[in-house]
Amino acid sequence: MAAILHALQQQLDNLPSQERRIAEVIIESPSDVPGMTINQLAELSGTSAATVTRFCKSFHFKGFPDLKMKLAAELSQTPNETAYQDIVAGNSLSRIVEAIEANHLASIADTTRLLDLGRLEQSVQLLCQARRIDLYGVATSSIVTQDFYQKLVRIGKSCTAFSDSHMQITSASSLGEGDVAVAVSYSGETPETIDALTCAKQAGASTISLTSYGSNTLAETADIPLFTSSLEEGMRRGDMASRIALLHVIDILFTGMVSADFDQFIPKLEQSYHNVQSYRFHHTGGA
């Protein structure tokens, strides 16, 4: 199932009755939607054009044309490209290698199709100009924020990654205009992370969220919501493909920053590399 359809299916029971009817029409006949007008979808679902527009915004589309374009792009992919494989008993190592490769490649491809270039550009600009950057994430998401932290430090950005909920709130309280808070949560419903981003926003900082695609609290809280594929599921998944998808977006943000302010960041990146190499040489005797 395509990422958009999967997200609609997951959220179906939580949607208001009218928006649920719209989702059901899309899930039932997804290939028909790209050829519909907004009034046709409203008529089929027994709602109104205004409700369809509200539904699109609930799932972070710019409008119905944006939903149609992204849904059409996903439907054009072959089914195998979006088929995630769970952990099963007795798999050979060769089969496991193939399955993990397929999952990671599918996660990256699905995430790439969900990326909004406008939001990415806004995020890159905010991060480049930020006086200070806070990164919030717990459990697996903290691994992602730590990765972003070590990248940002190498280019001289003032930033800290927090996984402790008390420290997240403490730091968020001291942010202000010109600062940026980035919160990572695959589910988008991690209470500690939501609280920290809310606090940072109330303090005057710009806020960016990174979650799985769909309607979730963290994305609704952020000034700029960014999304990854939401296709990984199952109790045995081990947060593998989801972590790869999150890191994929982090790498895009970091590369976008360096590219946007090349003359400022590249000398710092090169200097940090040379200093580390010199340190290693000194402490290993050139080994």
C-alpha cells in the first residue's frame, strides 16, 4: 500500500465523520482520485469542497491538487517497491540481507516522494540563520538527533541534542527569537517531545518536526512539519527502516545547509576534519 493510503487507513478511526467518508472514497478507488475535481470527490463522499480542502490540510497537503499529484506519483510505483518485509523465524542470512536491503531502499524511496521542497527550503534557511539549535528526541529518535548534532557541530553551529525530558524543557524555556528547535518522533505522539517543542514555540523559537507521514500532534505543533514514510509496521520491525528514513531527511537538511552557505560552512567542515585527523595521528603514533 502506498504511504499516503497507508496513512489514511491508519487514521481512519480518528477522523471526523465527514473527513472519514473522504478517506474511504480515496482508499476504495485511489487510481480514480488523480482524475477527479474537488467537487467530484465532495459529491462522491457526500461532503463539500470546503470539507475536502480541510481534509487535505489535516494531512498536510497544500490543497487537493497537491494530494492528487503526490498520490499519482505513489501509485505509479510498482507494488514491490512498497512491500516491507517483517522479521520471521528461520530466515537464512542471505534472505535477511535481501530483506533488510529492500526495506531500507523502499523506506528512502517512499520518504523522498513525500518530501515537500518548499518546507525543506524553509527549514534549511532557518537552520542556517539560527543563533542556536535545540534537538529533541527520545529512544530511537535520540539516535537521529545525535547524528544531526554531530553534523551541525562540525560546521560550527551552536546546538545541543537532548533526550532527557527535563533537560528538553529546561533548554526549550531559554530559547527565543532567532533560535530553532527540531523535534524528532516517528509516531509524532511522544509526550516528552511534544511538550519540549510546545515550550520552545511558546518561548519564541521557530520549530521543525520530523515524524512519519500522517496527522499527528507533533506535526500539528511545529511551524514546519517534515515527514518520512509511514509504511514500516509490525511489533517485530525493530525501528530499522523508520530510522533510515529519518536519517535520510537529516542528511538532506545538512547537505542543504552546507550547499546554501558553502563559503561559511565548508572551511569549518574541513578544519574539523583535519583537527580530528591530527588528533588521531598524535594519539596513535601514526598507526
